[in-house]
Amino acid sequence: MTKDMYDNDIIEGFTMKIGFIGLGKMGLSMVERLIMEGHQIVAFDLNKEAVKRAALKGASPSYSLTDLIAKLASPCAIWIMVPAGKPTEETIAAILPSLNEGDIIIDGGNSFYKDSVRNAQALKKKGVFFLDVGTSGGMWGLQKGYCLMIGGEKEVFQKLEPVFQTLAPEDGYAYVGKSGAGHFVKMVHNGIEYALLQAYSEGFEIMEAKKEFQFDLAQISLLWNHGSVIRSWLLELAAMVFQEDPHLDKIRGYIEDSGEGRWTVAEAIGENVPAFTITLSLLERFRSRQKESFSGKMIAALRHEFGGHKIKETQSRKVYE
């Protein structure tokens, strides 16, 4: 990278003008947070209503990718906040022909880090820079800020620091290494999240099962957040959940996974790291999607055959104790 690429500076004081693609729950909140601090945002989403909502927040609306790029002076920076995989790849491919040398693409989604390494290498050949920015904060990021884990060329990261400073709370963003590093750190972050959620859920299930004490789980969630070694934001959210639905009667225990847990486990295997807890928390998500476990039925059937354990009846089929 040469300084000449930035003679037409993106930065105006400590604010910037950037393009933003993807105005979902997180993306729109990020746009709003940036606008609140004086940044100029040119916004696009396939959903025209989302673009209108961004315009109401103060963004310059765009109804095509070509229009978005036309509204940005070169060198420009474009933040992509769309689902990982095909949507991200297609978005990069769609905007690349219209980009110039020195332009910057920021991938703030949950892309697989090897895809980010590949994208960075391919874009660099065309003179376009790439930052992979692992972004955590969910729907609460607008008020609390987003934790940003940033990979890529350090000089490009420094160029965009005003944006990161706005989006993150104090000490909430960091340059973590070369291309791919940001999404690798976010992948592991989400793997840890799987394990934390599983540990909390199992602990609260034990208390819920102990009927003789009739525990108030909202009370305990709040209690543990004052001085306890396991205090956390997740416990704050747990208190909110239990206050609304004390026994979670309105919720089905079906848990999706967005891929990062699988990638973390695969990396652990590749690096010979015995990541028991993260692995088991991922497998629990798979189990949660089964109406009835085939393996459980088989074990029950075999116990009946070798040990004569009783058979229970439920509706049209037999179930083994």
C-alpha cells in the first residue's frame, strides 16, 4: 500500500463517509450508531423497506449497488453486513467491478476465516483492500456498542479507526492480526459462547428441577451478577427472560447454530486441542432439534432385551424405560 492511494482522503476530521450493505437488525443499528456520531452513511439492502428505515435515521439511501458506489468518492470504504457464505461472496463479486485501486471492503459478518484469507488475497491482486471484522453485540450494540475483532493490513485498519471507535465501547475494538485473524477470533468467541450458554442452562435446569425449594430463577440471576465469579451480561439477559416467563413455558427448546461452533470444533481437532466443553455444547444443539432421539430409543430397546426393563406406552407406540 502506498500513501498516494489516499490523497483523496476518506476521513473528514474524525468522521467518515462509508457505504453500508446489509440493514438487518444488527446492520441497521450499526448505521444508526455511526450516524449519531456524525459519520455519513450511504446505505443499501435488498429490502427496500430497510433502506427507507435507514434513510429515516439519516443515511443516504441507495436502491442498487451501482447507485451506492456512485455516491462514494474514491478511495471508498464499504462495510458488508450480510450472512456469511454465498450472500457475502455474491456481494463482493457484485461490487468489485465498480471499485478502484485503494478502495476498501470490510466484511463484518460471521464469515469463515479461510474465506476471508482467500478474499483478501484475491482483492489485493486488484488493488482493493479487505478487512475481516468479527462483530459481537447483537441487538444491544446500538446502546452498549459492539466488540470488534479486526484482521487485515494494519495500515488499512488505522485508516478506518474513526469508524471502529464509534461502533465500539471503550476498549471494545482491537487489531488482532493479518487477514483472517479477525474472523478466526470471532469464530472462537462464538465457540466459547456455545459453552457458556450450555453451562448456564444446565445449572438453571438443575435448580428448576429441585421443586422442593421453588427457586425464583430471575432472583438468582440478579443475585449472581453482584459479586459472584460467574457474573456476566448473559445473567442480566437471563434475569429478563425469567421475569417474563419464570419457567420458560412459552419457549421450545430448539436451538439453531450458525456455523461458528462447528468451525471452532473442526479447528480444535486440526490443532489437537481437546475442546470437550465446546464440542459437547455443539452436539447438544443438534440433540435439541430431535423430537425423539433414535439413539435413545435404540438404547432403551437394547436395555429391554438384555435386562428385561419395562415397556411404557405412549399413544401409538411403545417406549422403553
